[in-house]
Amino acid sequence: ESPDRKQVVDLLIKKITHAPDTSAPQPYVESAKTFMMSPNPLHVEARLDKERYIHGEPIFVHLTMGNQSTRAVKKLKLSVKQIANICLFSNAIYKCTVASVEHDLNVQPSQTIAQTFSIRPLLEENKDKRGLALDGQIKKEKSTDCDSALIPLL
């Protein structure tokens, strides 16, 4: 038995992000980590190819690591997080890791490496995660991770 039409409410939520039409500089982060009993830090720089990616597209991370510490680096973990800011009656922020990969490395003290890593978030691997924002319905095949509508600034 279907409910009475007067008792049903449809709610459409659309996330809109204002973004400039021009291309922005590549996302870039630089960090230095110091260790106890080591006089020099570990320097890490990471850069992406571009600012925006579409569903199913691989994300290439260009990593430069300069190990000036006295410790060796053995593993690297890359992860992609989806952050959804939901504003209804109150603000709520949901964070969900949509892709994660570990790489074995061997960066000895006073060694520098420059390497490119690839990571690809896929919906098939994330359907059962709580807090994941989706476009469409999860039971339908054409669902994708939630996308942002880009509106150029005037």
C-alpha cells in the first residue's frame, strides 16, 4: 500500500561550489617532520597534476622526499577523503576516506627521492561506507560519488 500523496515529502539537496573559470595553480603541500634524537627533519613535498578530477579518473601524486633525519622511511600511505558540509537546521561535516593505498619505500638517511604515485577512488569499493555522499541512489547502477556543481564567478 502506497502512502497518501499528502504525507510524502521530496527533498532535493544540491551542493554548489563557486569556482573561477580559469585554471588554478596545481595543489601543492610541503611539510617537515622532526624526530626525537635526530638533529635534521624529513622534508616532504606533494603536488597534484590539476585542481579538479572527475569520477573514476586516477589522481597522480608527485612526491619529493628529502630524508635528512637519522631514521629510514619504510612506508608511505596515500588517502583521498571526501568532505561533505551539510547545512539544514544545523551544520554537519561528514568525512569519509574513499581511497587509501600503502607503498613500501626504502628512503635511507640523507637520501632524496622523487616519485609519482597513482590512486583512484571508485564507488564499488565504497558502497558500504557510512557518511559517503552520493549522486543518485545506491541501488541504481549509475550512482557516483557526490559531485560539486561548478558556477563561474562573475
